Amino acid sequence: MASTVKKKLQDQGVITVKEVMNALQRNDAAELRLVAITLALSDLDFHFIQSVCIRLCSSENDKVRGNALISLGHLARRYRILDEQTVKPVGEKGLLDVSDYGRECAKSAADEIHQFLHWTIQGHVYG
């Protein structure tokens, strides 16, 4: 009897755009909180990764939002580039997150973005 259990993103050996899109469609917070982190460490297209992270920053789940913010910091470190007009407002909003987790992740991302891109994220205290 064939198994009908669908693999989730974190069960995949290699991540693909299709797998990410399927995970986004499933909209399972337990899975989505790993999507941005997995993407930030993948070799997929930078613009695709950034767009998914931005999308996940507006999740209702604080772990998904927080991990997406952390992943934007990872992208700053790995690629030394982010779309400032898109990312900066998301980072600033993250610093005001209703959850401690979201705010702490936003602070971490702001530090990493500042270190590698020399941006100042309004609302973050550096140093």
C-alpha cells in the first residue's frame, strides 16, 4: 500500500521553488517557521528568497515573522545586498512587533543588516 503522507519542506533534501510555493500554499505555521531559515541558507535566487521572507514577515504567527526577519539579516550577510525600500520598513515594523520573539528577531536582523549593509533601522538602538 503506497503512502499518501505528503513531505513537508523540512523533510526535503534539496529545496526548490516549487516546494517553497507548496509550503506557502499549505500555510502551516509549524512548517513556515522553517521556510525562511531554509531559504536563507539555500542557493536559490536571491530575489525569490527576499520576496518570500518579506511575505512571511506579515504572517499571523510570531515565529514565522521572527524567523523571516532573522533570515533577512542572514541575506545581508551572505549577499551583501537587500532592497532597502522594501526591507527597511519591514524591519522597522518588526521592532514594534507585539511579541517578544518578533521584536528580538527584528533586533538581531537590524544588527546584522547594519553590520553588513551599514543601514540604520529606525527604532533600533545600536551598540
